[in-house]
Amino acid sequence: MPPVTGVAPSAAPDARAPGARVAVLALADLVPASRAWGWSRFVLGRRAVRGARGLRFVKVLGSGEGGGFGVTPSATIQGLFCEFDDDACADAFLADTGPFDAWRRRAREHFSVKLRACTSRGSWSGHRFEVVVEPPGDGPIAALTRASIRPSRARAFWRMEPAAERELEAARGCLVAAGVGEAPLLRQATFSVWESVPAMDAYARTGAHLAAIRASAQGAFFSESAFVRFVPYDARGSWRGRRLEAR
């Protein structure tokens, strides 16, 4: 697949505003020989990135098979979602001498992107993402949807998943889509990067995804949820064969 360069280095005038909090989404598809090392990162949790400067929030995440959203877990794909005090701390985390390099050196493919929250609703393990930039009028946008699914509603929730996943993978303007989670079936998240707000909204407000949103609102599926939009910038690496680099 040809390179994609749609993740702009500064998608909003203040995307690099000094002193504002920065989130990082990092993905790694580990080589098979590093599977045991990868599983040990789940056990360590926050301690897996000990020493990271300015770290406010971190989750070590698994993924569905192939990096998707299904119930079968991947044996090699991991994600990290972090929030830092500022750009300098995020850069130190992603540097060749930083904590993420342990994943990068063991990966056959990896991707990372820095993010500034532009809208935020709900919480993740009690953590709320502070809005630090204005929503972009144009250019790329990223979305995080995270939920703790009530065990009594899990079967109904997962019945809706296959159609929504197929539509997301085929959606025009979707640059990156990853299904990640803290635990199979019940603690799940979706992260995606889009060429523009209209492209994201066209997916979110139609078809299977819209049906899932309506069903979730009516069915009280979640005990906790977070819905956050970010301005993405400083993308590095590739994911599922698609190169996504812009500084």
C-alpha cells in the first residue's frame, strides 16, 4: 500500500501549544519470539514504563486478532495509551532512549501519534482528559471510544461488533483503526485517525455504528465510558502495512 501522509504535523494552530497536556497512542506488533516479554508487560502494567517523565496516565493494552475488534485476542499486538504533562515528556517517552523503544526494538511493525484533546466526555478508570485545543476546522481528527461493558450486557454488545468493524475498515478517510482493551470482552476501546471531521462523522452517523450508538444509549451497556476527540500530530511508523509519518 502506498505511503499515507494525511496526519499533519500541526492540524490546528495551537496543536503544539507549550505546557499543554499531550496524549500518545502507540501500537506494536511484536515478533513471535517476544510474545512472553509482551505478556509480561500486561502483568507489570504502569511499572512497564517506570521512569517515564511527566506521566499522568497510562494503560498497557491488548488487541483483537490482526489489530481488529473481535473477541479473539492477538498474541503479538499491544498498545500503549498515555498522557503526559507536555510535548517534551511525550518526546522523551517516544525517543530511541525512551520507554517505548523496548516495544519498538521487539516489533515487526509499530506506530505512534501524539494527540491533543479537543472534546472530552466521560472518564477512563476515573481519569478525565483535559481539553487543551479547539476542535479543528479542517484537517485530521482522532477519536477514542472506551467502555467498561456490564457483564450482563456483554453478549448483546458483541452481537453488534462484526458489522461495525467491517464498515470501519472500509470507511473512506479512515487512516488508522485499532481495537484495543485492558481485558477481553469487558474493557474495550476503539482508536481511529481520520483525514477530516466530515469523514469521521460520515462513518459515525450512519449504518451499523449509528445503530450501535442508539442501542448502547438505550441498553445501559456501560458502567464507565469515555468519548474523546483529539487533534493528531507527529505520526511515526506504519500500521497494517500503511505508512503514516508526518512530523
